[in-house]
Amino acid sequence: MRKRGLTIIELLIVMVVMVVTISLMINIYNVGIKVFIAEKKKSDVRQNLYTAMNLINEKLQEARQISAATNRSITFWVDSDWDVSQDTGEIYVFSWSGTNNTPLTLSISGNSRRILEGVYNFTLTYDSAIVSSIRHVKVTLNSSQDGESLTLTNSIRPRNIY
């Protein structure tokens, strides 16, 4: 007469199946975490790049006069208070050193701040070689952070230059 219950072999088989199942679940979880982190990095790079490009676009569209323009920087006047005179706080300079992995900066009347870290390319091209005749600016911006890289290009037409 056989007693009811599990043999040691049956218990070992159940334990092996459970260990394999738990191991698979842990691996799936780890892969999910790695994918999440990678996508978060891409998202952060995209967000930072779009924010910087939107700021450049917004300020250049408001420009009343461009006073200096190179392929790595642009200086212009934004008449913030609409009084048609250049006041303190109305001269904007977007510039990049040209060295990889350095920040893009915005200076407003001499007060500088970093607007994007990890810049690998910031190129400005213009529709005219004569600064006073510039009516169209093409901006190319490339940033790389934590191994994620993205490039944006935008064509900007300052609306307030006469």
C-alpha cells in the first residue's frame, strides 16, 4: 500500500522548474530595465536638443538686427520692449567653441549661460555673406550624451529684420 504524498524526485523536479521559471522572469525584467534606461537616455538627448533648437528659433525670429555672424556664432539685437532702441539685455549671442563635447552658450548682454551640453556640431549658414543682408539662417545642431547622438537642422527666417 502506497502512502499519499510527493517523493523526493517529484519535489526536486518541481524545484528545478521553479528555479528555471524564476530565472527567466529575472532575465526578462533585467532586459526590460536596460531597454527602459537606453530609451530614457535617447529621450533626454532629444528633449535637450529640441529645447535648445526651439530657443534658437524663437530668439532668431524675434531679431531686429544681426550684428555679427560666423559659422559658429551669431550676435543679434532683440527689441524686447519694442521701443526701437538697443537697451541692456537685448543683445543675444549664440556661440559654440568648435570643440567636441563642449556646451552651446547663450549670452544676453554679456551674461552667459549654457543651453546645451555635449555639443558635437553647431553650424550656422546664411543666405548672404554680408551681415546686414542676412534674411535666412540655417542652423545645424548635433549633441551626444551618454552614447546617444542626435542631429537637428532648422531654417530660420528672422521676422523683424527690415
